[in-house]
Amino acid sequence: MKAIDKYIDQILQHVECDQADREELAEEMRSHLVQAKEHYLLEGESEERAVALAIADFGGDQEVGEQLQRSLFPYRKELLFLLGGGSIIFAALAYLHGAVQLAEPHSIWMTIVSLSGLGFLLLALFPAYMGNRKLLMNLYLAGQIPFYFLGLLIIDTGTQAYIMPLQLLGGGLIVLTLTLVVLTALKTPVEKKMSKAKEQKRKGVHLFNLLTGVVIVGFSGLFMAGLLIFAGLTVYLLLPLGLIVFWALSYWWQYEAAKKNSPWMWAGAGLTVGVMIMFVVVYMR
């Protein structure tokens, strides 16, 4: 059984799933493999040989793992590769534009966006590391949006022929990031024990916070970009960053309250809307 368990662990290294999903998938695979092993034992094979044949019939761990990943998150690996590669290209080209055309290279911005892009590439290659961290994954994704907005502001000062393709690339990265946030948030657990009403409430919380998140993260990104351009690194940058952190904590609070059918979910939602409206009104002034 040790060989079977080790093989299952190797498969799950290629799958992004939380602990409950991991246990469910492991139990299903273990059941199939034990049945196959018993079949070979009845045919007269030794224990070790029967296990090896059962594993060989099941397939290579990477191949099986990637098939499971695609069934749980269709096209997620490809989207993460696009986001990672696109982020690195966008950072490099916007940096060159700033350095050559504006004599302002924006090295810190380029480093942050490039490292974030590298992080997306690594997550595409090793999806299991974010398996039980959906909220953290969405925070990581949403946290890149302000930097994409800043990149758009950097290239907005140019009139060269390459500016429009760069703007399309930056806008595409924002759309792709939001798409991945939605796919991550709405992913349904393998072990479907939720009632229909609870599942609808769960999706409602996600959709509400994704919509408010677009506004909060978008305006925070513009605010951060303006501060960085006109004031540089300043303590006032903590304001938009704090707003994004508030949105994330409220998101988590509402989700946990919804799971417990607690009325505090509505309090968190109302507070989010109030803060969002206040921030937009102040910003528009």
C-alpha cells in the first residue's frame, strides 16, 4: 500500500485542490488501484508485481494529475501561462518605453510585475501549492491589477505606433486576471455536500464581492498610480492598499458567515458597499 499511496501523492502534486477534495480524490484512486491489484493477485502475480501492474495500467502520475487538473479547472494552466508570460512581456516593454522615451525607467514597477509574472508561471507548473488557498490565490491575482493600471499610465504618455498594442496587452491582462479570479472563486468542491440553497448563497457572496472588487481594486489602482507618478513612494500609498486589504477581509468574513447562515454576512456586505461608495465619491471630487 505504501507504493500506491506514494503514487497517489505524486498524482496530486499536479492537482489544485483543497484538503477535502484531496482526500476524496485519493480515496477514489486508491479504491481503483486496490481493485486492479487484487485482480492481478488472483491471476497469480506477486504482491509487488501486482501493485506495479496496477499502477502501470492507471497511467503516469504527471499525465493522470494533469487530466484531473483539467477536469477541475479547464484551461487554468494555459490561462496562468498566458498571464505570466504576458505580464513579463508587458513589464519589459513598458520599462523600455519609460527608459528610452521618458527617461524614467520605473525599475521597481518592472521588477514587481516581472516577479509576479514568474509567480504565475510557477503556479501553472506546480498547481498543488495553491490548492487549499483560494482566498490567497484571489488576493494574489487581484493585487496585480493596480500594477497593470500603473503600467497603462506609464505608456499613456506616448504616441508611438506600439502604444496601442501595449495598451491592448495591459487591458487584456486585467481582463484575464479578473477571469481567473472568477474561475477560482466559483470552483465547486469535488465533495458536493452543500444544499442547493447554500450553494447559491456561496456563489452569491462570490459574485457580489467580485463586482465590488472590480470597483475597489480598480479605483485603488488608479489612486496608487497617481500617487507614485506625482508623489513617489509615500505613506499615503497605505490608503489604497488598506482599502484592498479591507475588501479581502470583508470577502472572507462574508464567506465564513454564509457557511454558518449567520446574518453577519449582510453586515459585511453593507459595510463593503458603504466604503466603496465613500471612496468613489471622495476620488471623483
